[in-house]
Amino acid sequence: LSHKQRRLKFKLYRGKATPLAGSYGWDAVRAHSFLRIRDSAVTDHAFVDVAHATVNAEIFPKSQRITSRKPIRGGSTLIGRESTSRPPLSPFRVAFQGESGAYSEKAVHEMLGQKVQTIGKASFEDAFKAVASHEVDYALLPIENSLGGSIHTNYDLLLRYNLHIVGEHTLRVRHCLLALPGTKKKDVSRVMSHPQALAQCDNYLRAMGATPESQYDTAGSAKLIKEGGLKKCAAIASDLAAEIYGLEVLDSGIEDDDVNYTRFLLLAREPVGTFIPPEMPSKTTLVFLIDNKAGALYRALACFALRDIDLTKCESRPTSVQLLNYLAFSSANSNKSPEASSARFRYCFYLDYNACELDPSAQAALFHLREQSDFVRVLGSYPSDSQLVGPIVDSIAAIKDSPPQRLQTPTIGDKNKATSPPVLATSRKGDMDRDGQIASMPLPDKTASKLRVGIVGFGKFGQYLAKTLVKHCEVIAIDKDDMSSAASSLGVEFFPLFQMPAFMRRPLDVVLFSVSILSFEEVLRSISPSDLREKLVVDVLSVKAMPKALLKEVLPEDTDVLCTHPMFGPESAPNSWQSLPFVYEQVRINNFQRCHQFLHIFESERCNMIEMSAELHDKYSLEPQFVTHLMGRIIGEQKLRSTPVDMAGFKHAQRLADVTCGDSFDLFFALFKHTPKAAATIASVRESMASVERQLAAKEAFLSAQAEYKQTERGNMLREFRAAIKEATAQPGQSTQVPPPDATSSDRGLSNANPTSK
């Protein structure tokens, strides 16, 4: 980063923050920012530097002024917020993978206490999604086991989701043999558990003479025994599972190897690096890419070795397609050679080191590493050895007097059973949330009812979207033209435009605008903002900054706004959306579950989901879109026709013309109006055509001059050859004067000479 990009100065004066640049308040320093105190101690005019490209500019209430309670790294004076700022969630929610009673849930209680509200998820990715969608506050997930090694799925998910590691915990895994009360160990004939737990207790089971039986989960096995009343059957699970399901512990510590530890990572939406005091032992996890060159990894690790930073782990993983696409794009927009980013196989390196990201030596090492790497991302700086800092400490303190809570989820392993909404279980009646209501949780995606989607604009693209949406939602549509027959064929209820009030009275969850760019503002303003209250409003326009600004201006605050761009259509992707880019920005979301449920439709169709701001989308895609449509329409004007012997290049050109000309001219004109350099691009294309014409004319003139030159040279050679022949055959005393250079007569005379003379 340049000096200007790395610094955003704030001035501290008598415990208050006054911004020196921009309109950000003090809390712009939190979240994704890195802090350091410029002077050795905080004085009245000390400066705080924000050394990160992304600054979270969330502005908190004025009551959250700077006091002298929480430390900022690098200064001797304590600075922080008043204890009244942003009351902590009570209770706060933590997701884990597995059934209730799983080792992951046991790790949650060991690390965060017995009073936290735990929520089991069917998969690791579901836990990531729960945090990202604000369904829960944290997730505790395993990352490595001393016997089984690293859990690569979670490494990949760390790269995919923009979550931060805020803590770690190591759990000593002690397997227990559980059975129904009254069961004798000698009567057990079969033992159920997760395959990995069975493998870790193999010698014990052999000595016992029981038959192992694989199940989807350790705690799930205990649940099956309890629900099915299975006699002569035991489960290998935790002692917590025995407590939850009312089973008897027949034996404990039955694992073959007692060196069985699992390391867990605590994930959150916001980082905690700024809360770590300099003297606290801490750890940082990052991921980076390097080119496949001799000594590249050695030089990358030397960034830390030269500064005496202790590395605790280094592991490689194949690079995801999304990251490779990002690198290919960044290479195309930089002066770097794209060869390094276009390699068929590239690997990410995940690195742990014993230092905080904000330590001066660590910052220097990261700066050095970024000079060598195409991609460096810090996944989190956090305290070591289960210590906690930041908002979670206040949250734990707030619930110390509340009872333990657990969200009872449907059976994960039995997919054939009908699922039911989750129920919040508490140890006593009357547990209330902070608003005084009985605590409730958002329903998981699988149990939520179908969304009701209303499509405004049922033209070609609206019908194209509805064809897939009807598989996941209840869809109704409205258009100014009569599209009732097309709607009926798709199973969509249709409303004519004059029935807009009746259309808006329907209980819609999502209102999707599929109209042209030119008519979007007119259509949006024709609908009363009150009709869109508490709904999710989605646009699918090819430009994004304009509709984003318009939706924020027109719609009330309680209306959710989601800007999307499905970068495909009926011409380019008639049958499948798989691997095609779907760009979106959650502009203003109150109901995260509904928004996530809508986005999950495109994710389930295997779209390449790309979360990107509207402004960045326009910066990256508007000019390429316009150039593509421009060239396609130019080719389309040639009226090309297929032949039996078409080459691949011709087919691609014809395909481009078909796709672009298949869209309306209004779309092309709108791209022209909203692309900043559209006129310059057309002028450049015109100049390029003229340049090609000049090159063709120059080539033609060159070939003509070359032919004329060759003809002149040929005539000269013929005259010299004829003179040489005559000189050789001339009689003594006979003149050998060469006749005038008449090409026709010379050739004729030469051809009429006798063979001997020739």
C-alpha cells in the first residue's frame, strides 16, 4: 500500500477523537483497521494511524466516546469506550458442527462457559453461513487433530467466507462408552460412532469383542440409542452426550492413544487484534500465494525468520478457482506478467506465527511478504491458549447469572425424517431475551417456508429468471404487456400493469425488478414506498451504482435492498447457471435470513457467488460489457451466415453477435449512457478500424512495389545473361555490342536462337 492508502489520521484530544481527514468517527478505527500509537505514549495531540486498505466506517452513538478503560496497542495510556456503549447480547449465540453433545459443543462450554447458547449445524459450511448471515454471533469449529491431521474443509471455508479468527481452544478428546441405563458392558454386542472415533478405539473394541458400526456423528449415535431404545448397543461419544441424552457411562478414556487433542478456532464477523495488549501471548493466522520458482517459499518464510518470529504451522492447499480468477484479473490490470497467475496448479500456504498482527516486527514481515506474493490475507490475530479479548468478554460477563441454553436441532443424519422448527431449550422457565420476549432463533434454510417473489417486468429476462425461481419459490409477475400465456406455461401467476395495487397487496417477501435500465427509475417511483415496506427489494440491472443510489433514496429504512447482477442470460446460458458469476451487494439488510434464503437459490444452482460493492462492480465490468456489446453489434451488422465448413473463430464471432444482438437495443444504449468512457471507446474502435485499413493499404502497396522491383531485376538479369551468351559464341573480330533493352524482342530473339547457341 502507498503511504496515503496506509494512513488515515485521527487526533486524540483530552479523551475524545476528532477526525483530521474525512467524516469518520473514532469507531472507524475498529473492525478491519490496524492501530498503532505514533508516539511512545498517548499525549493530548498524539496520532493514531490506520494502516489498512479497508476501514470500517460504522458510526456509533455519541455516548460511545473515548474513555480510559480499554487499551489500544502501543500506547501507555489506556483508551477505550464507556461501559454503557452497545450493550452486549444476552445470551450470545455460538454455532458448532454436529448434534447436541458433540465434542465441538463440549469445546464451546470449556472455552466460553456453561451459560452460552449453543446451536448445532449439519455441516461446517452451515456454521460459517450462520455467522455470516447474523443468525449467530460466533462459531467454534475444529481446524486440526493431533491424530487425524488438518481439517482441510475448514481451511477452504476460511478463505471463502470473510470471517475472522478471534480465539483458539485445544480440547483433550476422551472417548466414553455410553449405553442405556442398566446395560452391562459384557452385554454390548455392537458399538456405534463416527468412523474416526471407531478407528481411535479399535484395540479397545477388539478386546471387547463388539462389532463396530459407523454413524454420521458421535453424539448422533448416542441420540439414536436414546430415541430408538436400542439395547445391547453402545455409542462412543463424550460425557456431555451422556448427560444430554440420559445415557450411562460404561467406561471412559477408551481411546487407544491418549495423545488425542483437537484444536478449535473461534470465528466472528469482526476482528479483535486491536484489543490484544502488547504483553499478551497471541497468534496470527494468514494465507498467501507465491510463484512456483526456486527458493520462493524459502524467501517467504525468511520474512519471519529474519525478525525472530516463531512459526507454529505451515501447510499448503490447492488454490480455489475463485482465487485463481481474481489473480488472473489482477494480473490483467497490472504491469505484472500474467504467466505466474495462469499456472494450471497453484497452492495456498496457511501460516500460523506467535505474534500479533499489530506488532512492529510482524507488520514489517507482512509488508515484506506482500512484496513477494500476489495474495496475502490475514485470517485473524487472536490471544493464545483459550484467552479472550474484546466484546466477547463483556458478553460472557453479561450472561454469568443466566441458565445454560441450547438450541435443539432436528436429526442431522436422518434425512428421511420430517424436519421440525428448532426449539430453544432452557434449564428454567421464563428466560427472556434483551427485549423482554421469549428468545427465538431464525429457522434454518431447510425448514423455512418458500419465499413469495414478485417480478416487476416479465420480459425476456424476467421469464428467464422465473423459469428457475419457480423451482424454489412462489412466483407472481406483472408487466405492461400481456404476458399471461408465457406466465401460465411457467406456472407463474400474472397481473397486468393496471392491477399494480392488487399485485402489491399480495404477501410478497421479495420484489424483484427486471426492467430495462432506462425505465428503472420511472417504474420504481410509480410504486408507493409504503407498499415496499419490510420487503426485500432486488434489482438485476447490468449497472449497479445507479440503482443502488436510487433504491437507498426512494425506499424507507425498513425495506431491505439487495443489488445483484446475474452475469448470464437466455442467450449465453439457456440451460444451466453452473459456474457462472452472480455478483451481489447487501446494501441494507434487516432480515438476514430472508436475504440469505434468496441468495441460496442461486448458490444451489451452483452459480459463482461474488460479493462486491456496486461501485467496484461498475469499475470492473461496465467498460468490458460495453465493448462486448459494441463489437457484437458491429459483427451482427455484417449479417454473417453459417456454412458447412465454419472455423471455430467464425463460430465464436457469430455466437458473440447472436448473444449481444439478442438483447434489446435499450440495454446497449443504457450501457453507452452509464459507461464513463463509452464515447472514447467508440472513437478508439473507429481509430482502430482506420489503423487496420492503413495496415492493409500499406501491405498492398508493399507487395505491389515488391512485384515491380522483382520484374525490374528479372529484366536486368536477362540482359546480362544474353550478353554473356553472345560474348561466348561471338567469332573473333565480331562485335559483341548488346542491343537495346527491348524485353519482348530480346526474349523472342533468345528463344529463336539455335539450341547449340543456347
